[in-house]
Amino acid sequence: LPHDLGTAGVYLRLNSKDGLKETAMIDVQQNPIPFIRSFGRIGIDVGINGKPFMKLQAMDKTLTTSVQRKNGNGVQGIIPQKGDIVAVPLDTFTVKPGIERVFIAISSQSNAPVSTLITPTGERITATKNDSSIILFKTGDNTLHFWTLVRPAMGSWQLQLANPKSTDSVLIEGLRELNTKPFALNAAANGSAITITWDGSGYAPNDRVDLFINPSSKGTGGKLIAQVDASKGTYTYSLADTLPACSYHFYGIRVAEGMMNDVVYAQGAFANPKPSVPAPSAIGITSNQYGQAFVVWTPVNDNSIIRYLVYVKDTNGDDSLITSVQASKTSVYIECDTALLRSISIASYRDDGKIGCGATAQSVLLSVDEQRGGELHADDMVLMPNPAISSVQVQYQASVEGDAVLQ
């Protein structure tokens, strides 16, 4: 296509239930191509789950009951569709409440038959109306005629075809109105159990809510924790010590036919204190104006603690690991922006891989040091290759032989 389709909300996921699936609701009302613009909006599911698939959302295939004329080998329209029926001189279809648009495709191997629409009031229509409430498109080779009815009147309509051939086909489908049902999440804690609720009324059997936990209160990161039948309206999740963060937000994405894939956060952050991995205590920080800081603490009396992790929280509220030291250490020198000193925290790292929640400094002393020089103490240096499979070469020279230890 020479142009963008339009603005869209897109939900892309990869999991055992959906396979690889992208759901999009595209507003095409401003598209410069009249034929595309006539669709108003296009809801589509596309992906791979065992085999490739594509499905248009919110399409109603029950406007006509001519099931006895389903497409056969002899019907080979220019756009073969599963719902095609053999063209006949007269078809009747019913516009029901909730139908926003009706699409009629008349296709042929040569020339599509001339068509006439008859409204519930008896008006006969053979071309596009001046108010564009009914639009007729024809391809240059005349093999496809396509009617779009915008907010058609409810009731019984007729489609007349002039001398249709046995290989001609007709497809009649309706687009259901966009469901604007509000979507909001509430969450409440009972100890480590977090119960998430929403209004579960008015959903179809296949509609669902995908629920996520995220250390951040924005965006669509984090971890998928459940795919819940939307009509249930509730789900309970238990925070655990094995989760890396000490505080989480919950959000959901509604996946429902004919509705926008709204992303909604529940209000509040929920603590995950992880009491089984206690943090060191009596943390103190002394720093000069250049950000050269000396951090001290009282270690945990627990032989399963093998390291202490020193973090700083940046201006966006995200934790960054500064350094890691052995459990036998009770102090470390670091360099840190003085504005972030009070956000420094120290967490315990246990021999089973669990990381506790960080404790912040009880005291921060900022001193004035005219001399920037002076060597920092030779505490642990932790190298973290990125990517992890890469190699690292370390070159060093000890001021006194035997002073440096490489582990």
C-alpha cells in the first residue's frame, strides 16, 4: 500500500496459548484511499499457532441465512472467502441492532453482474449515494463490485443481481459496533496475596484479561502472570521471595472481540518484603562533594548470605547495581552523584540465588574535600560481561606484590 492504513492500538504476544499473535484495531477513517476509508475501522488478528492465521474482528456473518448455497468448486470469485455463497438473482439480508456497517462483495471470473440494493423502505439504489451512506466500488477489470453500507437502517434488505453466472459469488457480512465498555482494575493486598478485580459483565465466552506484574508503574514491561476469562472478574496472585523486585505494580490488557485492547494499571504499589533474606543494618554513608563515597554497614548474622549488592535508584525510580562485595566485607568505596546518595541501598544475596530487599542508609554525611585526589581502597571489583557469553581480559599491577587478589 502506498500509504499508512491509519492509527492503531496493537497487542503483540508470544505464549503457549496464543502462539505468536498480533491483535490490532486500526482507525482507517482518514486513509486517503476511498475504498480503505469506507471500512471505518479494521480489527484484525494475525499470527502463527501451529499454522499461519488471519481473522477480521467483530464481523457478523449471520445477516443472510442462505447456507444452502455455500461456495463450491464451481464458484471461483476474484476474492475467494470461506463465507462466499453462489450468486443468485435475489438475496435477502437482515440488518440487526448493533450493526455499524455492511459489506457486500460480488465477484466473478469475468464481469461481475450489475447489482441493485433495495432498502427496508423500498428505495432502489444502483450507485454511490451523495451523502456516502452507501458506497459502490468497482475494480478496473470489473471482476469485483463492493458495496459499503454505513450505519444502514435496521430491517430487511434485498440484493438484486442481473443474470448472475453459476461461478459468480457473493459475500455479505456486517461489522458490529465498537464496544466501548469501560475497563478498570482494582487491587487489594491480604498479606502476600494480591486480589485483582474488574467488572466481568457483558463479555463473550472467548474474551479474556491478560494480567501482568511490573516493577515499574508505566509501560508494558514486566511478566505475564495469568490469562483469565474476562467474565470471572477476579484473580488472586501471591508475591514470593523468588521474585527479584521488592515492590510491584499490576496491570491488565483486555483481549475482547470488538473492543480496544486497553492497557490499565491498578492503583498502588504492592510490597514484596522477602523476610527470608534480611538486609544489613546500620548503613552509613560519608561522601565528599565529588561523589566519592564511603559506605559502611553491619552484616547479617546468617551464613547463607554470600554477598551484598549495592544499588542506587536513578531519577526515573529504577534501581541500578553499582557493585557487589563479599559477605565478609562491611564497607565499600563507590562514586555516586551526590544528589542520589540517599537512594543508595544494600541487599543481601543468598547462596540459593535469592536476593533480599535493600535497606537504605540511616545517616548520610556530606563533607567538603578540597583535594579530589587520593586513591580509593582496593575493595572488590565486579566485572559483568555483556553479553554474558563474552570474555573479559583483566590487566592489573599491584603496588606491592601480593596485595591484589583475583577470584
